[in-house]
Amino acid sequence: MAQATGIKEIIKPENLVYRKTKVMTDNILSYCPGCGHGTAHRILAEIIDEEGLQSETIGISPVGCSVLLYEFIDIDWQEAAHGRAPALATAIKRLLPDKFVFTYQGDGDLAAIGTAETIHTCNRGENILIIFINNGIYGMTGGQMAPTTLPGMKSSTSPYGRDVKLMGNPLKMTDIVATLPGTYYVTRQSVHTPVNVRKTKKAIRKAVHYQKLNKGTCFIEIVSNCPSGWKMTPVEANKWMEANMFPFYPLGDLKVPAEENAQKTTNSEKND
Amino acid sequence: MEKELRLMKGNEAVAEAAIRTGADGYFGYPITPQSEILEYLMEADPYHTTGMVVLQAESEVAAINMVYGGAACGKKVMTTSSSPGISLKQEGITYIAGAELPCLIVNVVRGGPGLGTIQPAQSDYFQATKGGGHGDYHLIVLAPASVQEMADFVELGFDLAFKYRNPVMMLSDGAIGQMMEKVWLSPQKERSKTVPAWATTGKPATRDRIIITSLDLDPNGQERFNQKLVAKYNEIREKEVRYEEFQCEDAEYILVAYGTSARVCMKSIQLARAQGIKVGLLRPITLFPFPTKRLNELAGKVKMMVSVEMSAGQMVEDVMLSVNGKVPVYHFGRMGGIVTEPEEVVDFLKSKI
């Protein structure tokens, strides 16, 4: 009882240093403990809030763990069939070019069943943002092998580990789309530490800016975890991700706008 | 403004009518025998006149999902294809039906199954009228029998689609799509400046967010939705049946046929009547809803009905259900992309009298 009173004393408006973004709804997230989706949702909602985009945004939710994404972020949503989100986004942006349009897709959705839609949307340079959550597994259906599952990695459909001779190699979709002329900004980030969260948020803000300038497709991969599917504790999962996922899917920009490169050079010259 | 008379292919008429009715978007993929629709629209380039978006998608699957995205924004959007392409679109179509989105899908039918032929057929009747994709749903299905109707049913299709928030399919065939006829085209209409209240347009502070989805993880909720759809389909059955009768007044035999087969049957009736056989035609214009009541009434007055279709016998099942055993019902028709000859229909009729 004494402890409860103590918490009440602490939870006061004047003590709040970090509050719920108003663009997040009050619905309880449906994700497992330690999952990266909640953080990714949160920073996306923060950007929508901070950039004043709530009334200008149409999001497309995928099929996968984040299928109920529309329950958590308070904007207009369309729920796509598995893998088809970029096709929806294409039409939405062409019919409503002034709106901020993004898709949020997992690796099964984007890099397996939706491969054609992903590549062709990026190749046309549709002026949208694609957020790609890559945790190397099909989470919602119970931990099956994904197109991104690492060589040797165990899943319910690769119980002895992914044998690339039998099951093919993991697909680096982000590297592929970075080669296409239609993409403008392609980056690979994570949300497992505060520093990485800030970097990812910065990337999303850049993509919002580029979309306003009609620059083409922006593609942000977030390498993430799946404690349940990987059968690890959240802490173990993040450590495993750093040790195994990041070497195969290295974090950083894969394609940055030419003018930004020029800007960086100018700045560094000034600094010199 | 007055209507304009043009000589056009059925496929071209669809494209021109789409522009003139103020469609907002067309998303297509080439396939014979309907590629003229996409070609015509690309050449007409309506984006620079009416603002209509025209896009060649990477697949039929992408095209129908573009239609989903556009329709969910409350826009008048459409796609067209032919049989194998329509099979690919079925996933998108069931999602569109499940999300209650309005759109127009044109199927210029060719022979199947599989890659089949590129010649006209009517073998997609089951797919069009009974659902096609998974789950309990219906499309409103319009069956044009002329180039004029291919043009007219674009506007009618969009009107019905928005009235009922339901996808509409125009079930044409390779003959009507490819043949040229005179067609009266309506004057250019402006594209709508407003969208329905259910559309995703960006959430202002004044309303709750809009979610376009076909998902309900609560079975009770899903069943309530299914019941809502059933009620909608029943209303459509009640209010939207369209058909045409030809020489049925004194008929002892009725041919039931739509599209190209209906045109063949008009000639068959002329030939049969010259031989003293009193035969008439009921041409369903809507295949869903089907003119069940009228066929049942007519069954009480005639001796026999023949469903004439370029298929192995698909609509015949709906004719039988409508007639409900009152009179014998037969099927006759050629397949594989072959158009039935009028004389063949007469011979078949005589063999059953």
C-alpha cells in the first residue's frame, strides 16, 4: 500500500518527461514483450504528430504481426491483402498527390509474397514511404522461415536450420531497391537502443520531407527482433540480432540523395 | 450538350465512356482480347484533360489492388481484363467486396480453362455471378450485348457500385469487345469534387479515423458483417434486376441468353418463327441479380426453356433454379471460343420439341 502511494506521488504531470504521443490511440499493443514493432509505431506516430500530418496521412497496414496497426495509430488507414500494400499506396498517392502516404510491412509481406509490388512500386518511383520491418521470420503465423531468415537459422519450417542449398538464400530486398532509379532514399536502421531509435526517427522525418518534395520512393528497413519466434528473451534476442542479423543486414544508408551528399561535403569542408 | 455518334470497338467504347463519365482512375494490364482499353486510354491521355489517372500495372494482381487503394479513397476507379487475368484479380476482388468498396471491373471473356483461347466465350459465368474469390459475397454483374451497352454500362456500373458500396463486374466477351458498331456517347462529365464520408482522405480533428479493412477477428463481428452483406444482396435482388424480352408474348418456347449469345438467338428466333415455331428470348442484362421471378412467371406459360451460352452450361443452373421444375430446361452452346450459329440453336430446339 505504501508503495502504491509512492507511485501515485511520482505520477504527476509536473514529473512527466516523456508522454504518450497523441497520435497513438489508447488501445493496448498486441505485440509480444520486447518486440520492436511498438517502438517503430511510436516513432512513426511521433513524426506524424510533430510534422502536423495527422489530417494529411493515409497509411496502409500489411498482413502479418502488424495487421492491426490501424488500431494503434490515429490516422486514416487502409488494410491491404498480403504483400499488396505498395499497389494500394501507388493508387492512393496518384489520386491524392498532396497526402502523406506510407506502407508498413514485414519481411514476409514485402520480400516474399509482395516482391513484385515492392520492386515495381520502387522502380516507378512512386512518391511514397515504405517502412520495412525485417525480423527474419514469420511472426504472426508462428515462426516460419521468411525470405530474410539467415542461413542456418532455425524456424518452424526450417527446424534444422535454413539450408540455403534446399531453401534458397535470404533476400536483401533493401539492397535490391537501392539499385533502382525510382528510389530516392534507402536506409537500414534498427530500434533496439535509444541511439538507434533516434536515427530511425530521423530517417522517417527525412522521408516525410522528401515526399513533400515529390522526390520518389523512400525505403526504410528496420532490422528488428522476434523474441517469441526466435525463442529467446527480449534481451537475448537483441544480443542475437546484433551478433547475427547486423553482420548480414548492416545498418546505415544504402542510398542518399545527391544533394545531401553534396551538403555533407560542403559542411565537412567548412569544418576543415 | 448532345450525344456524339462514333463507330468504335466495344473495348474502345469502354475506355471512352470511362473518360466521359468522369472516372478518376484506371489500372490495367495487357491481355487479349481487351488490350485496346488500356491502349486507348494511354493514347487519349485523360490525365491532362479530365485529370483521370491511367496506369499500366506490373500484373493483374497489382492492378486490382490499385483499384482497392483508389476505391478506398472514394474515387471512381476501374480495371479491365480477360478471363485468365480476371482469375488473378480474384484475391483483390474478394478483399474489395469484403471492404465494401465500389469499383468497376470489366471482363472481356475468352475461352478457358487455363490459358484457353483468345476467342469469345461465356465460360466465366460461375466465376462472375457466384463470387469468384473466397468467402460469401456477390458482385453486381452486368452483361452487355452491344458496343452501345459496353459504353452505357460504364456509367451504370459506377452508379450501382457507389449506390451499394459493392464491386460491379461488366461481363462482356471477346466478340462484343472486338466488334465495331455505332455508339452514342454521352457528353463529358466533370469528375466528382467530393468523396463519400466513408473514404480515407486524411483524418481531420473533427472525426474518428477511417479504417478500410475486411478483417474482423471476432467471429460474432464477422457474422454480423456477413448478415449485413446478405441484406445488401437481397436488396439488390429486389431492386436491380434488369432484363429484356423479345417476342415472348405468344412464345411456346423461351431461349435464355445474354451477351453475344443473345444476339445469335435473335436470328435463331427469326429462323424458327419462319418455320412456325413460336419462340421468344429473355435476355438477362443483370446476371446478378438474376431475373428469377420473371423466368418463373414465364415458365408457367411456355413448354420449354433453353439456356443458350458459349459454355458447358453455367447460366442454365440459374434458369433451372428459377423455373423450379415447372418446365424442362436445356442447355445449348458452343465452347472453346466458337460462337454458336443461329441454325444450330434452331436445330437443337427442334430436337427437343
